[in-house]
Amino acid sequence: MAGLFNVLVITAVVALVVVRQFSAQRVGEQKRWWVLPVILFIVALRSDGALDPRHGALSAVLLGAGLVVGLVTGAGWGWTARLWQGPERTLWSRGTRATAFIWAGGIALRVALAVAALLLGVHQGTAALLISLAAMLFARSGVLALRVAGMREQYGVTAASPAGDAPSAAAPAMAKGGA
């Protein structure tokens, strides 16, 4: 039952993140950017399947590789998001084509790790995927929070604005790619 729950959590989180990433989102204070990744990590630790007891060292290597793939994918995702100043000097973010390529590469690497585990006879439960997803979200949110903090400092952009702001199509891009 825990495996089914993890699959549902993974599917819901990925769907939510993908939809939100490729639509314009106002960037808030980002004080709690680490909460969702920590929750996912805790859910992963509470379930079985992160390590295969029959192949301890090999499954740990594969889990570590999945963690690295998640961190690199998340960092690339954070650096490729477009940031711009909208109405009321608020910051907005949206994924770019480069972000989509980062996602595709991360998924391909994650699938390659799953295939390698299968070929090596190592059982990886959904906990390993949850850990990789948590690492990806942690790295993405951390990089984006650093970029946003730099833009606020450099341009004096405010963190919040009145409700109902919409991103201005005419607003110039303040930062694209690295900040």
C-alpha cells in the first residue's frame, strides 16, 4: 500500500511542478522553499525500498547516482528559468525551452538508472525515486531563491504585490539563464 501511495505522491508532485513551471508564477519571499523537498524526503525514508538488502552496496551507489541526477537536474532547472520584473516591481518566473531539455535529460538519466538497476537485479522501490525528486526540487528551489535574492538586491525588486497582478508581456527580461 505504501508503494501505491508513493506512486500517487510522485505523480501528483511531478504534474503540479511541471504545470506550474511552464506557466508564469509570481515569485514570493521564498522563505520556505525547502519544505516540499523535506516532506518528500521524509515520506521516502518512512517507506521501504530505498536500499535493496540483497545488494546493499550496489543499491547505495544507484541511490547516490539518483540523488546526484536529481541535484544536477534541479540546479539546471533553476538556472534556466526565466526571471523578470512585472507590475509593482514584483518578480515572475517561468521555465524556458532549456528547462524542458533539462527535464527531458533528467528523466532520461533517471530511466537509465532504473534500467541499470533492473539489469543488475537490484530492487529499487519508489522511495529511491522520491529521494531523487526531493533532491531535484531542493536544488531547483535553492538556486531560484539565490537568483531571486540577487535580483532583489541588485534591482530593488519587491517580494510581494497586490493580488491580481498579471505578468506583463511587455516587461523586459531582467535575467535569463544565470544571474
